[in-house]
Amino acid sequence: MPLIQAKTEGSGNGIKTNILNLNEVATALARPTSYVLKYFGFELGAQTTIDAKNERYLINGVHDTKQLQDTLDGFIDKFVLCPQCKNPETVLEIVSGDNLQRDCKACGKVTTIHPSYKLNSYILKNPPKDAGKKSKGKGKTASANVVGGGKSISDIANKQKASSAGSTDADAETDETLKKVVVKDEDWSVDMSAEAIKKRAEELEKLNLGEARAKYEEFGKWLLSNEEELPSDVEIYKKILESNILGDRQTVEVLAQVIFDEDIIEQIENHKGLIKKLVTDEKLEKSLLGGIERMIGVKNPELVSKVPKILMTLYDEDLVSEEVIRDWGSHVSKKYVDKETSRKIRKMARPFLKWLDEADEESEDDDDDSDDE
């Protein structure tokens, strides 16, 4: 699902936010565009306007994309994801005229959508346009595979799980004696077979990876925005804080690919202060090695012969621990480069790994000599 695109229009009391691709976002959710826009209006406390003919979806006031994305996650949480299995393959149903439910096609669980939600009343009063022809306007079906705000389905599902922990069984269970009134509109129908669900889930995971990487790609572009020189370490650190990507493995991986080149030995020394601020645990140390591995394999294959010296420099500067280097050196991986390149790089690392072994043996011998004395 694409990230929300919005722009501010007008001025003064007439200023509005136009969500440029809301129709595309709603289609990805398999929910009517009006539901998503109305939810924004209710949550942001602003009037909304739909000009479907010209595909203009307006919210009064100024609302940035981050605020809109966060609000969209709430919509997904409350009106798309199954509370039990966290799967987005749900269908909205109306029971007994005034009860809105989610029927999960993945696990079969039917759960009531809390009637206190303002959008609940709107949906009951405004089912899809063609629904009335088939069920007196009392229901609609919808299904979704969704990634909201650059987050994976599991991210949003985990948030939902935490927020719903205190709900009672009565809120979640459906009265089996109630007769379901379900409207099946061909315009909203989705192939719900197990094979189709699996295929859509795989496609959306790929989309999610792309969206999740967007902020790190933006960080990389910012680093390279000045062709003549990189930003200072202070500027880089400030940018990382502003972008809220401190402590992320991808941040370290991107940085390693940008600040290092054929002069990596000297550059490690020059940037060690920044690296120490960013690389604060073993996972981040592995990401540093991964970024360097990709930098070598993709842009600077001539540096393969310098791998022992690079590792020695990282080790001497206390940027990467012996344990992490040993673990990295013992596993060929295609996470950052192709398998053959990964094998070559690790093969060149063997002299340094051997040196570590010998250093450990000497240390043990020294300890034994001290004990004898």
C-alpha cells in the first residue's frame, strides 16, 4: 500500500489538506474511501469533503503526512485487522440492523466492532452504494491486505493486541443466535481462497519492505546531497535524531555504505566518534559489518584484499567485538551481497580470525605462567 500523499490548499480560515491518493489507499484496504476519510475527520476533529468526480478528498485544517499515517494505523487496527489472529482478511457485516462485526476469513473468528466508535454509526447509515439493492442497505463486505504508515501488518497487530488486552470476552464474542444480514456486493468481492490469501500476503510483505526502507533511502540521499563532501559527523547525528532512526540497524547499514570507500582504514579512524554513538550493541555491530560488506561487494571489490586490515582497525578501535567478528566470519550469508562474494570476503578474513585464535592462546599461556609463579 502506498504511503499517504497530501498537500495543503487555500489559506486562512479556508485552509484544507487534500489527500491526493486516498482512493488508492482505500482500495488497498478494500474499504470505501468515504470510510477512511470520515475516520480521519472524526479522529482529527475536522470537517471532511468528498469530491469523487474530481477525486478530491479534503480535511479542514493543516495535517502532515505523519499525522495522517498514524491515524490510518488506527483505522486498520479498529476496522480491518482480526483481533484474534491479527490477519487483515476480514469482512464487515451488519447483524440485526445495528451491530457491526468483522468476520475473519483466515481464522473464522467473528468479533463485534465496538459501538462507541464514531465511524461505527456512519458505516451503519452509509453502506456501499449498491448494497441496498441486495440487502435493504444494511450491510457490506470488505476485505484487506494492508501495510499502514510504512509498518508491517505485525507491527499494527501487536499494537492492537496491547490496546485490546483489557477488553472482555463479551465484547469479542458473537451471539450465535443472531441472524447475520450480509450484503455481498460484486464490486467489493475479493478472492478469499487460501491460495489467494497467501499470495496477497506475500505480495504485501514485499511492498512493506519497500515502504519500510523509504526513510533509510531518504537518509542515504541526504548524506549524498552534497556531491563535493559529506555532512559533518555532528550534522549526521542530528539528522539521525530528527529522522527518529537512532538505534535502527538499517541506519548503520546505510551509513557504512556511504561514509566508507577505498580509504576506509583512515575513514574508520576519522568517524570512530560517530560510530561509537550509533553502534551500541551486538546487533548494530553486525549491521556495521554488513554495511561494510555490501560497500566492498557492490562498489569496491578491490578492497577484498584489505578485509583483514579493516577488521583489525574495527577491533583496535573497539567498534566491533571479537565475538561478533568471529560469528560474522563463520557464516557465509547472502543478506548483503551474493553468496559467492560473501564467501570471498570471509575467506580473506581468515588471517585475522587466525590471529585472534593465536592471541587467545598466548593470553592463556601467560595466565598459566602467572599461576606457576
